Amino acid sequence: MWRMNSGKRGRLYQPECAPTTLTRGRNRNASKNFTIGKSAGWRYMRQDLRHLAVTAGLAPQSLCGVRGEGNMKLGSPNTWKLTRPSRWLWRFALAVFAVTTQAQDRTSAVETVVSSGPEIRIALYQGPGTGGKGPPALMQRLKSAPISTIAEISPEQIRTGTLTNYDVVIFAGGSGSGQANAIGEEGREAVRQFVGNGGGYIGICAGAYLATSGFSWGLNLINAKTISPKWRRGVGSVKLELTDPGRAILGERTGEFDVHYVDGPIIEPANKTDLPPFETLAFFRTELAMNDTPPGIMINSPAIFAGQYLQGRVVCISPHPEQTAGLDDFVPRAVSWAARRSPAQVGNSPLRLE
């Protein structure tokens, strides 16, 4: 990565700064405007620069400390100002050209950066509508610095914007409507904005209900709806089978396998025109149909499914792999993909996001 030497006119050299500039503030993925040549109307977003760095096979922090002469300061955490755009814009463009040229033959380096980036900051919803064995299991499994850190987040914190401190939010088992009511419409909008701006969402059981598009209280993050209003299908073990995209994201596992199930959503496409179709990562191969719930609708229906909401990624998990022996890697892998750390995003996965 090249930067402009503020002491030697027009000369490019390797950066020596600490990788901190683009990670200041409450959210490394925030899209605050930076201005380059205000009079010329040039505007760049921090997210664009992070994308540029990843495209070049570099960590986004590599753009820190880029500086120029005069009043140009390409390292400011607030605003980049340029009083002589005609003189400096071409130099900035030259620096960008140097970065992107290095990227042309670095496909493997891109994969490495994507899969081994900075630690994933995970928020786990804790409040009314959630409980049981799932959240403690997730706290234990995902507290694995430097790969990831996890912290509980309350409804009030969600409403006041604390999600911007994180990369992924998890809503675990309990009651989808209970979670929705606890965070309120303001909180639901905060979650939608977080995901829409590039955050990841993992919904497990109740959290999967919450993400769907068939309820008045739902987040409408994924183009799926429940098939039947009768949801109390029972508690027990059912069999799942991964699809090819599922193996790319959740890991290699062939054939059918058992997973713990507790009244998770049984879904079908919602056919909304403002959301892309979801991709099935795993199918149910057996079912539970207790409490007068309709039989037959669970078999061969999506058990784990994923999609895109604006710039963010969404994974919904109907059963409970976090409570199933031998499947405790499913949620961490889903988190990795939702946070764009998974190599699946640079492979042949149909869920690849540009």
C-alpha cells in the first residue's frame, strides 16, 4: 500500500503508521461522509475505502495515515479537506491506482485477508423473549479472542444505537414476538439499519421467527414466512441435511445428521419483491408434528437459510445446533460468514456478496 509523502512533493512511499485511523469511532463499518475537495463536490464514504483495501488484498486499516500537502489530510477521523482539488485529486487518484494495481494478481491474498481479518465483535440479545440453554452456550462458544468477542446487549442499548459497536448481532431462542415487543419499533428499526448498513444477523429459533417477513412484528430481513400459524410442533431430535451452499458456509458434512429442535419456524418463500430470494443451507429430513400441528410440512422444508438484506447478511437457524453435541461449530461458522470473514464469500457460493 502506497501513501503520499507530506514532506516530499509528489513522492509515494510505504506507510509506517499504526493501523488505527479507520477503526476510530463507535463503528468501523459506519458510513460517515469524508469530503475531498468540497468545492468540487467530491465525496467518498469510509465504507468505500474499506472495500478498496479489501479489494487490494489489504486490511482496511492499511489506509491509515495517508497524508498530503497543504490542507489535505487523508487520515482525519472526521473530515478530509482539500483546498486545491485540481492539484491533489490526481495525486490521490495515483495512490488509488497504485493500490488497485497491486490487487490484480493477489486473489489468494484477498481470501486470506477476508478469512483472517480483525476479531468479530458479536452482540447477543439479552432481555425479555430469550432464555434457556442457548444463550449461555453461545456465550461460551463464541468467547474466543482474538477470533471473536461476544457481549450481551439489552433492548435499551439496541434502541440507543449500541449495535454500531458490533459486527454481528445474534437473537437466540425464546419468543420471537416477545423479543420484538421488548425492543419495540424503535429497536426493530435500529436492527434493520444495522443489518442494512453491512452488519450481520444470526437468528436461532425465536430469532429466526423474528427475522422473517410474515408477522406484523417481524424484522422483514429475509424473504421467508411461516407456513402455518400452529407453531408448537414439539421438542426432540430431527434429522437435517446440508446443501452445497450449506457445506461451503457451515463446513463439510455429508448425509443426514441429528439436531435438537424446539418449535422452530417451518418456512416457505414469502415472494416479496423488495427482498432477494433466500438460499437454503440445510433441509429438514424428518419432522415433529405434535399439538395438532399440520403433518408433512416440515419434511424437506428449509431448516437453515440465509440471504441478503441491503448490504448485510442474514442467517436463520430453525433448530438448535448450539445445543447439539458435535454441531457447536455451526453458529461460529455462520457468524464468520455473516461478518464476511468466511472464505465462502470469495468462492463459488451463490450467496457471494460483492
